[in-house]
Amino acid sequence: MKPAAFEYFRPASIDEAIDLLDRHGEEARPIAGGQSLVPTMNLRLATPAVLVDISRIAALQGWRRDGDVVRIGAATRQAALLGDSGFAAAVPLLAMALTHVGHVQTRSRGTIGGSLVHGDPAAEIGLVAATLDAEIVLRGARGERRLPVRDFQLGALATDVAAGELLVEIILPVAVAGTRCAFRELARRRGDFALVAVAAQRTYDRLAVCIGGLEAVPRRCTGLSTRLALEDLDARADAIGRELASVTPLADLHASGDYRRHLAAVLLEDCLREVLT
Amino acid sequence: MKLACTVNGEPVAADVPPRLLLSDFLRHELKLTGTNVGCEMGVCGACTVIVDGEPVRSCLMFAVQADGSTVRTIESLAPDGRLAPLQDAFHRHHALQCGFCTPGILMTLIALADRGALPRTEPEAREVLSGNICRCTGYQAIVDAILEGTR
């Protein structure tokens, strides 16, 4: 199908983009890579009257290290980070996950911020953001708003962006020396959305583990946060069992809830073994 | 809306509605029908073209977003009627049957070849092919053609 008609603007600066978004309110949507938005427009699931194309705003592109954090411009293309060895050294977990995001033809335009705002429950970038406790920076006509990603990810395809607001930056911690990461997922076809994905990062004795695709937003495995209790294989299996006991998994035609729960257990064990041993 | 870009080396200027997809602009306005349109939702990869050196799904891009860009389509591969080496490898390995997916696969590979990043192993070839759906060949002949093209 073809998208419905819309008015198109291509602002040169963040201020100009925010001004356009503020002026058009609920009618307007920002577009960067368009890899999530345009399919929904082609299917007429989304019919924005105004598109504000932020893909050429230089201030929204690229990443930089700032002390012990990395700041990523929201319109930075996935392919740009994937080919960057400096970025892989700074945030290895995201670099690992990006190889699973879409295909070479979608990563060329798809952006970090676009995937985060779209909020697919199985999206890898949102999963890594949750695992690393990312900070989200939004800007609107009434100023800037910063919030932890756990408050930003509200539900399936639901994120806390108000009309007129623009996601401008994602802040992630730099991995200190000795950090161990693992990322595993199972998808029907390489590059498709995961049925279930697991991201894990260990810094000394502290573990951060999240599961994507299992619930509406990435699940933080708070029961799997200390290293000592998990080194023994049986103890680990028990902890994984306890973590998943209270989950009501998503289910669709691709995978039943029981199968997703089973996959989560397998992928958790794989990731934990990788970061612990 | 005004649009100026370069398509297969030729300057193009047009006035198009913003909702016109790049795939439809190439096919309907420029009559470059070698780019095929399959799913029109970014899944099948048939419409892949090269924009500013990157392989992109032309059904997920509006023509106006290509303003100022350089676009390459399948028509650029054999301008004088002689097959490009990768096309020739596809031909010899019988890497196409109906041919609908072939332009998208070739343009993906050409974009990679231009930056020296063609797959060199079977797993790499299959990884690259994950973004293109072929319903005829079972992919094996395509993988063979790609690996021969790299040698």
C-alpha cells in the first residue's frame, strides 16, 4: 500500500525541528531513518499529517565520550556505530547487539533513537538501553527532560515522548576495563525481531541482565544481579527458574508463551555462563 | 516538492508529492523498472538500491529524502549490455529463477563490493542474504555465486 499524504519539512537544526513539532503538535511525527515509521505509514497504521525529517541535523549525529559516559545523538545510524571500533570498546554490549538489528539494508538508515522511541518489545537497542540503565534526553518547546530508560519504556510500542518533544540524546555508561558482555537471541530469520533476546553485562561482582521479547518492555532480572550466587550451575538453574516463574510471556503466531519462557531460560543460561566463566 | 538528485550518473530534477516512495519514483517517474517492489513494508528486500553508497530499501524512503543524494539502481550494472562480474556469476551458477529478488540482492552486494566488504565465507554470505527473500532458489546457488564473485 501507499502512505497517506503528508506535509514534509527538513529542518537544519534541533531548534527548528522542535519549533515545527511544537507548531503541529499531535499531527506531526519526527522521521529519521524511517525503518519503523515508514512500514506503518505504508500500511496506513500511521497517518501523520506532518513529517519533520531530522535525519540531516548534524547535532543529532554521532557519539562522543564524556567522562565515564557515552552520549549518542538520537539520529545516529545503526551502521555508523556498527563499523566503529572505538564505539565497540566504549559500549561493547550495544556493539554486540547491533549485529542482530535488522539487515544491512535497514541498519544503513535505521537510527538508535528511532528504535528506542518505537519501543518494540523485542527490539535489541531498547533491551541494551534497559540493561545498561540508559538515560534518555528529550527536548521540547518548554525545555529539556531527562529520564531513566525504565521510565521511558512504558509498554509495547509505547514510550514517554509527548507531542512536540524530540528524543535528542541517549546516555550510556562506558564499560570499564574487565567488563564482560553477552548477547544472545533467537529469531525466525537472522535480523528479524527476536522471539526472545537476552543481554548481560558483568562489571566485577555486579551483574545486569535483561530479557527482551518476553514481556511488553524489557524485563530486568533483579534476581540475577550478584555474581557469587550464580557461579554454581545448579544454583544458576534455580535462580533462572525463580526469575521466570512470575513471568506472563507474550504469545503470538511465531511462538507460544511457554516456548518463549523456555527460550528465555536457555538464553539466560548461555549468557550467564559467558559472562561468569 | 522539488527534488534534485543523481540517478545512475544522470542528474534528475522533479517535482513530487512528499508521500511518493523512492521505489515508485524510480519505477513510475524515471521508468527504471529494474527495481522491483515486493512487500512494500521493508521485509523482502526486492526494492534495494544504493543511496550515497549505502544499500537501502527504496520502499522505506520517500523520494524527497533522496534530495541531493546519489542513487544507483540495477540498470547501472550493465550499461553497455555486458554483464557485471557478479551478474555473470549469478548467471553461470543459476542463482536466479524468477529473478524478482535478484536486483535487490545484486545492489546489496554491489554496495558491499564498492567498500571491499563482500562476504568471503558461506556464513557471511548467508548473513548478508538475510535481508533479501528469495522464494525460488533455496539460496544455495546464490551463495555459490557470491563466493565465486569474491574469489
